[in-house]
Amino acid sequence: MIGPARRRLPRPGLRTTLSLAFAAMAALVAVVIGLLGYHAAARLIRDDETDDFTSAVSAVSGQVQREKLFPGDFNSPSGLGEQLLHPIRVTAQALDSTGAVLPGTAHLDLPTTPDDRELARAELPARTVVDVRRIGRSSCRVGVVSLGGGRGAVQVVLQLDDIEELLERLRQQMAAVVAGVVLIAGGAGWLVAGRITGRLVRLTDAAELVASSGRLDVPVPASGRDEVGRLGRAFDRMLVRLATAKENQRRLVQDAGHELRTPLTSLRTNLAVLPNLDRLPPTERVALLADLSEEARGLSRLVEELVALAADRKADEDPVEVVLAEVVHEAAAKARRRSNREVVVDADDTVVVARPDALARAVANLLDNAAKFDPAGTSPIEVVARGGRVEVRDRGPGIDDADLHRVFDRFYRATAARSLPGSGLGLAIVAEVARSHGGTAFAANREGGGAVIGFTLAG
């Protein structure tokens, strides 16, 4: 039987995660340094206490060897015990010849052992035994030195609990320091993480608002020169480009709907007459069929140009090195076949990085535009391509000054061109191709009549 699924705990936020990471790293460093410091301090303290104890035992042993001593010599505050052991932190107790602690020298409830009693009866002075003993729950290091001649012995005692209490206080202080470091690091991490994640939170809120509402005018935090600031500025630029693309799409749909409405209306009108085609006079019948054919061709051209302008084929074509003269010569050859016009090419050997199909379409549109506005012209259409600049020159009627700044707008057709075939998208495609290659489109009237229209390419 499968048990109920565990409920997953919510993951901590980035700010909490960073704060915990700061605290964990600080704790790790503090613990490592604290342990190293504690062990070094404990070793020094224990070594120092051991040296003191060894010095005390050596002092008593040396004094016993130099002169004949009795247990009573250690029986007063000003006796040998005080002289030999001060200021060493050890305690001395005298044992009589039976091994019992001499009254007046007892400082600890330390029972005697058979070794103590043997040393108290020993004939040789300065015989020494050192060991560790327990006094209740306490422990101490004991050094017993014989006085010789069976006169007794001296116990030199170092209480180890004092050392352990000192080390325990040291451990507590270090633990307090580690805890303080962790708290300070956690607080500092919280503040630093807040400064970092605050902008990320605002950026996330902005992204979620864009995703939920579809709005592209959301204010984006873009301050700072770090990665978060760069991300904010990149997101802001992305929104601007999306807003621009959305507006262009809206205008394209509106303009396309407007432009399609007229030929579709005419087409429907002519189709309504088709059932009565046999009743029409031959001349009107031919005119109707020609009109239908022209409307169909016009719609086809309009749809093709709309698709080309909307898709721009950027995703399907990668920029490559292109010899500009080859593209121009190929487009000029096609224009000669379509229009039966003379096309003269003047091109150098400039190599550009471009999308070949898009570049060819732009040059072809310029040539088609020149042929359309000068259909009966006798002067050749000239194409000049030098140094990344392409321009097409004709001897047509030219462009009105009021129309010069609008000839590249989508669906815009000057008053003089409205009776001519076309959709008003050809030059818009030229401008889009130039812009996508880092260049610009231009138009001007030619001295002596006609127009000069072209574009430049970056690099």
C-alpha cells in the first residue's frame, strides 16, 4: 500500500539562501579557527602546568639531596613548602615515617598509597614516584619525594581540575565568539543579499506582470553596473523591442487589411457579373476577364510582399560574405527580361557580409520601382554599387518633395502613383533590408529629372 505523498516544504528564497550561505561560511571559518586556537591554547596551558609541576618536584628533590630534612620542616606557611613552591601553583603535603599525612601540612583529602608509605620509610633521599590520582570526582598529578633515613616523604600535588575549568571557560568563550560571528555574518549576509536580490525581486515582479498582463510598458529596475544592472537594462531593451515589434505588427495588420479591402471589393464585384458573362458584349467580356486577371495578379503580388515583409526571412538565412557586384548583375539581368528595359551596371569588387536573398530582393525592388515609374523611357536605368552603397537612377518623373520622406513607409503611395500597379510595399522592403544589415535607405531627385533611390550596408 502506497503511503500519502510527502508535502514538499517551500524552498527558501534567494535572500534567505544567501544569508544562510554567508552564515555557514562564517561558522565554518570561525569553528576551524576556534578549534585550532583552542587546541594550541590548551596545549600551551597543559605544557606550562606540566613544566611547573616538574619544576616543583625537581626543586623539592634537589633540596632533599642538599640537606637533611624532616616532615616538620614543611609544617608552617613560611616553611620549605612555601619557599620551594612559590609562586608555582602546586600544593605540598608532608608524610611522616609511617606514610600518614603530617597534621598541619594537609591541604587535600588525598589518601596515601603503598608506594607513598614505602617512600616514607626509604633510606635514600630524593627517590621519586609520579602518577595521576582521583580525589572524588577530581583528578590530580602527584609526585612523592622521599626524605631519606626513614624520616618520611613529601607529596607535590597539582590539581588538574583547575586546568580543565580554565579550558572549559576558554571553550565557552570560543563558542560564544563563534555564535556571535555567525549572527553577525548572517545579518551582514541578509543586508548584502537584500541589496542584491531586491533588484532581482523587482525585476521578477516586472517579468511576471508582463507575462500575466501582456503589458510592455512596465517600469524595469535598471540601476547599477553589476550583472543585475546589466540584466535589468537588457530586459528593458527587450521590452522596448517587443513593444516596437508589436506596434509594427499592429500597423502591418491594419494597413494590410486596408490595402486588401479595395482589390477584394473589385474582385467580388467582377465575380458577381460572371454568371451573366455570356450576355455581355465581346468587348466588355474581354475587359472583365482582363480585369479579373489583373486583380488576381495584384493580390498575389500584395500577399507575396506582405509575407516577405512580415517574415523578413531572417531566421532562414544566415549572413555570409557576398560580392555585391554579382548580386547587382544578377538582379539587373532579371529586370531586363521583365521590363525589356536597358539596365546599366557600374559596380566595384566590394565584398559585404549580408543575407544574399534579402539583398537580391532589395535590389530587384529598386529596379522594378524605376521601371514602373518610367515605363516608356528611352534612357537606361543605371545601377551603381560601390563601397557598400547601392543606388538606382532613372529618368522618370521624380518624386514630389512632400513625398520624399514617406516613400519607404509601408503601403504609402504618392498621388501620382496611385494609378500604377503595386502595393506600396516594395520600397518598405528595401528599407527593412537595409535596416536589418545596419544601413539606411535613401531617396532623392536626380539632377536633370528622375530619381535616385538606394540603400547602404554597414561595414
